[in-house]
Amino acid sequence: MPKMNIDVIKGHDRDYLKQLMDISYHVMLDCFGAPDGDRYQILTQHEDFEMNILDTGLGFDRTNDVVVFSLTTRPRTKEQKLKFYHDLAEQLEDKLGIKKTDLMINLTTNTDEDWSFGNGVAQFIDGPLK
């Protein structure tokens, strides 16, 4: 059920972007135990001047390969979150060559009543997902 927004700088080809989405989806399934088919991803490409992602004083440089993941999800354990951060960084570096310093991840949690998948119904509360 996590909704994943992925922000990148324009310039990557379709195959790269599809791999980025597929890798992040499979890491999320593995780390959060979400059911297969629970895929809600939105990829947005920006001009380079539209993404100002600094290092918060950590001493590393970002490149135009910077990727920002923003996930909205049910509460997860500290261990699940740390595994997600680690595994996503490892797989993106191994499979796409994205430097770990070019990865930023933000998780926001919510509860069942915060989701409607359509028809004006909170399916986790009053529908087939409760």
C-alpha cells in the first residue's frame, strides 16, 4: 500500500526509469511485506534547476543522478525502515550505478482512514479491504 513518489532530473532514458521504478518496488515489497500488486508509484522528472537537494552538511556532493523517494505508508518498524534505506541504496548502486550519496528518502506514515482508492470510499474502513 505504500505510495511512492520518485523525483529525478530529466535526461534518463525510458529503460533506466522503468528499472528505477521496478527496483524500488521490489525493495519495498521485500522490506515492508506489502502484497505483490500493491503498486502505487509516481515518477516526476524535473529540470536540473528545479531540484535543489543539498547534503545537510554531511560533506558529499550530489550529481544530476540524484533521486528523491517520498513514501506515504502505514507505520513501519525502525528495523524495516533501516533495511529499506540500506537495500534501496545497495540495489540502485549495483544495478543502475546511482551513487548512495545521490539518494534521499523520506517516509511519512498514516493510518487506514487516510486512504481511499476510489469511489469516495475508505476501503480499509468501509470496504473490501477492512
